[in-house]
Amino acid sequence: MQGKQSVICLSLLLFLIAAINLISRKQLDYSYTKILPYNQLYYTDEQLRITDIKQKEGDSLMIVFKGNSIKKTNHFELFADTVLVLSQQAKNLTLRPDPKQKQFFLRINDQPQKYLVNIDYTPLSVYRQAGNSSTVIYEVTSTDILISTASFHKLSDWDVSSFWQEKVTDKSETDRYLYDSMKVSATDSSHTKVLKIARYLLEITKGRLGVPSDYLAQLSPIRQLEYIRLGHSGLWCGNYVELFSFFASYAGVTSRAVSCGSNIGNTTLGVHAFNEVFLPEWNCWACVDLTGGNVFVRKGEHFLNALDLNAVLKSESTANDGTTAYHFKDDRIVLTPFSEVSKFTRYYFHPGNSFQFLYADFLKKQIPKNIFERIKKFFYLKPYYATFSGDIIQGNYQFYLRLATNYLLALTGIAWLFAVVIYIKKRRRL
């Protein structure tokens, strides 16, 4: 009797968990993603940042750095305007500024640039003279260096290079496209490589924008390009993402796939796909949208990423704010006022839009080839992509609910099988 009750209870529990799991996978919008803030989407673990600031004895201040440029022992140079006021070999920077000097420029190791750091220092004696018991004597008011204790992704978490390079079947053919047709040089900057690749792809696919054939998705990127060039198929934004990612990755440019938009019922809200590339020369991510013909969008000297671009578009006009676009026109890429070529981007980038950033590792797992890969995908612990939206307030509970019910379903299923086997054996004995 107890065995029968165990089977019944486990069956009910299994059904309940399966129902919750099915709802989480099919009905909840954010069960496959983690919702990340701006900094975790656009800063990487490799980039320089301040992770701790400590007030030490003797009114000194210790600043702790992290990033690829930081070593076990670092050479710090601190300047007041152009005057060197401190040169230090140490793991961390320790200083005691002059109360009259608030603005400093910091150089770290062999980096060519100097970082602005504003430090407001008020000696304890000033507080005590005023009858104030405060012990906070330093205030870091602004700096070019990110101050954060958060964990960040590595560039490799986003970079689709490994995925697309697996599709290189003929390196000599890819080389001919990249170096002969696109005129890419190994010495080119990432910025220049992107412009050359983009111009060629836009020239070859000019006039082909439209619904792609199902057959196109079965082809390698190079075969896709040839198929489109011959007029056998149109192409969508997703095809542009694949073509650009393939050649950019082969050229050594870090690129990631981004989409925007969502669904309400059976209606899509401006779903669109494009790229972002990391430009090490500017230490930033930049939006690349070949479908709209805008390779880069820049405000002043700053290259705009997708979220920056969306914020710019929230303003009524970009006509006089210094925003320009590297726009494809007459088989050339021309620097153009963004207001003149922003119509396509405004169509998809709208207030309240959500943006999805695909993880490189998931690209390899998104189409399982057999039952074993399907099982591995079911128990995949990482998010498929990251999401940013100003309208999302529920946090990441949907993602963890799906993961928890995935594993509970498996464990409960195993327990149910054991209970059934034990129950059958007992029945046979009786």
C-alpha cells in the first residue's frame, strides 16, 4: 500500500513540476535570459576599472584596479595638469592629495592615455575645527575609469568568432574575399576592417533586400553571398548579421549578434537583428547595422552602441547635436548627418524597446544535432542571451525557475521510476 501511495504522490509531483516547467519554457518571456544592466553589457572583464577605494592610516588613500593592463606590480604616474606629482611602483596606488588640488591625470604602466580622476580631500582637522565628527575625508567625484565591484563578462563570452570560423570550409576562398575583394589588410585597425567589409557586402547585396528563401539558411556564409549575388534570393537582417559576423570574425574583429523587439500575442514589435563590434582603439562597443546602411553612428568622437543609439533617438531631433553616420551611398561609405539617414533605425529603435545580446557559447548549442545534444541543451545552466529593457522590473526569477524545474523534473522522474520498479517487484512477490 505504501509503495502505491509513493507512486501516486510522485506521479502527482512529477505532473506538477512538468506543468510548471512547460509554462516557464513556453509562456514566460524571460526564462532563457538574464536581465543585465548597462555596465555589464558594455564593460568587459579585460577593461580597466577601479574595484575598491580604501582610506588608510595617515589620511592616505589606496585605489585598487583590475583589468588586463594591471600587473602584480604596476607603475603609476599622477599628474596635476602636466606636472608629475607622484611616481610609484606598487600593486595598488596609494596617495595623499593636496586639499587645494582636486583634478589629477593618471597614467598606468605603458598605456599611452592619461585618465582623469577628480578627488576631493578634506583633512580631519577641518572637520574637527568645525565640531564635526565625520571620518569621510575623501570624495571621488568623477573619473574616466569605471568604478564598480560587479563581475563582468569576458569578450570571449560574446565573440562569435569561434562559431563562425567553424564554418570556414575553404580558407583560400575566404582569404580571396577578405584580402582581394574587400582589400582588408592585417595592419588595418578594427574600425577600418569593419568599413571595408561592410562596404563590399552592401555593394554585392544592393537591391536584394527582401524575403530570403528557405534554402539560403542551409548554405555557408560564402555560398549565401554567392547565391544572393546571383539573384536567387533576397536577404533579411539576420542574413546580414551572419554574413558580416563571418567575415569580421575571420578578420580578427570581435563581433556579437544583437536583436531588438518583442512579441505581444501573435504580433511582433519591430523585431530586428544587427551587430555590435568591439573597437579596441576606442575601447568601446559600436553598433553596426548593414540592413539600414549605417555602418557606424557617432556622436562627436564617440561611437554609439545600440543602447546609446536608442537613447539618442528618444530625443525629437538629431539634426544639430553632432550625431553622424557612416552611411552606404553610391557604392561608397560617406560620413552623413544622422538625421538624414535615421528613418530606418527609428523604425525599429523606439522608447521602451528591449534588446537581446546573444552569448557565443549558445550559438553552438541552439540547433541540437541528436538526442544527446538535446539532453545537454535541456540541462544547459547558462542563459541563452542577455536582455536589456527599461520596462523590465521582475528580475531574473523566470530564468532560475526554468533551471530549477528542469533539474527537479529530472530528479523526480528518476525517483518515480525507482518507486514504480519497487512497487512492481513487491506486487510480483505477493
